[in-house]
Amino acid sequence: MSRLMQKTAHNLSQFIKAKANTLGFDLCGIAEARKLHEAETALVNWCSAEMHDMMNYLVRGTNKRADPRILYPGAKSVVATGLNYFTRNRQKNADVPLISMYALGKDYHDVIIGKLNGLLAYIKTIVPNAEGKAYCDTAPVMEKSWAVEAGIGWQGKNSVIINENIGSFFFIGILLLNIELDYDKPFSCEKCGNCNACIDNCPTGAINYDKTIDSRKCIVNLTINSKGELPEQIIPLMGRYVYSCDICQEVCPWNEKAEEHKTEEFIISEELANMNIKDWLNLDEKQFEKLFSESPIGRVKYDRFKRNIEPVCKILSPWA
């Protein structure tokens, strides 16, 4: 790349990061599109150990998952973004089922894809022949690996990406582009040190010492992906959680100074925030649709969500 082209790529990259900030993203880094050989090997080994549980889609097409140029032919650059979702504004009653922070508001997939498409539209005003594709958790993209490649954080012992400024409560969005840009340095170190708080506090022992999760034990996987009955031995360990789990992030020292998110779509509704134990026990399908049709929870459907609620409510309030 000539010096002039390097300067142009650098300037465009700075414009992209500035625009990402105005769109509400808290983090933005850029990496060169390539095959992530180490990440592919780690994924294959993890699946071979059957720790992916029922997520069989992770076994298929690992080559495409590791190389965005196969997923999106012509891809040259990977823009990785982070959007904070941390909040203290959750359910107000202490004796009711608990929902993970990320699912309290509207579906993050739609919010982030919308913002990334806005970023792409902006890029095209500068480079008319630029083309790209936005991804967020719904395609074979290794979001966490690309976040590290783009320098926005390191992979913690609980497998979640951590940024030293905002912690780990953020969504990752990926924009693949067919243009060359100025690339950030990958995050080459990790800053967890000797801390094992996430491992020690996982109630089901799902976190391994190699930054992987045994999904067969993980409350997140079991409350979202499991189609059968919840394992009896897991139910007493779920605490109040009926959809996903935040425990390993809540105990992480890097989240001690986490700040409230600024995304209106992620704010919990007053109706959901004020539900009491009887409201939860009496939740019917019509009310479920009203509360969660635009939430990630809507994806699990009513029957599976109700399956999670009933045993937890019985523990929280056996006489309700």
C-alpha cells in the first residue's frame, strides 16, 4: 500500500470510529480480514469434547466460521464494535425470577444491526464503492475472537471479552467491509492475572480453566437452548435466574466501575420491572407476547420460558 493510500486508510478509519461513537457504540476497533486458525482449532477441540451441548450448528462449517472471507467474499476489513448494556435498573422486587441484564429491553440483535447499517451507509458516502455486511450473533462469525483481533479487549477466564475501561457488559457487533483500512493491534495480553472470581463463583462449575464454558452445565445455555426439562440438579443452583445468567460478570473486578448504558431501547419497561411473584406465576401466553415479543426472550417461546419460571418461583416462594 502506497503512503498516500495508507494515509487515506488511516483517515477513513478515524472517521469510522468517530461515526461509531456518534451512533452510540462505546468501542470500535478494526482488524484485517483473515482466517483465525487458532480460534478454529479451539472451537473444533471444544466441540470434540461435546461441551457445545445441543448447539450443533457450531460443529458445522468451522472453516467458514473462522474465515470471514468465505462468509462474505471480498471482505478485507473487520470492524468490531462494542455497545454497553450494563444497568442497575432491573426488576424491583427481590423475591421474583431474574432476567439477565442484556434481555431487559428490546432485542439487541435488531438494535446493533441497525446501528451497523447506519455506519455502513456513512462509509458509502465517503467511499461510494464500499460494500459490507453487518452481523450480530445470528451468523457464523467469531465475534469474540474479532473483538480481540481489533484490540477492543481480551478474553476473560469466563470466555467473555473484557475492556479495561467499560468492563465486560457489552454486545459485540461486526461489520465486514470490502475496503482496506488502517488496522488496530490485536489485544495481545490478558489482564485477569491470578483472579479466578468468575470460576469460583459459577454455581454450576461450568467455567473451565482454559477460558471455555461447559455448556452442559451453564445456566445461560440451559435456560435458553435446552428444549427438554431442566436438569433437576441444576434447578437449586439457578438462584433467581430464569433467562440467562450474569453471575460470572457480576463478580468480575473489571465490572466494579461499570457505568449505566445510554441506549434507550435497552431500558426495562415499568410493567416488567414491577412484576411480583404472583404476576410471574400467572404469566400467560398473551402477557408473554406483550412483554417479550420485541425482546431476545421472545426467541425461546412461551412454553420454554414458563418451564424455567415455575421451579424457580417454587423455590423463591413455595406458598405463593
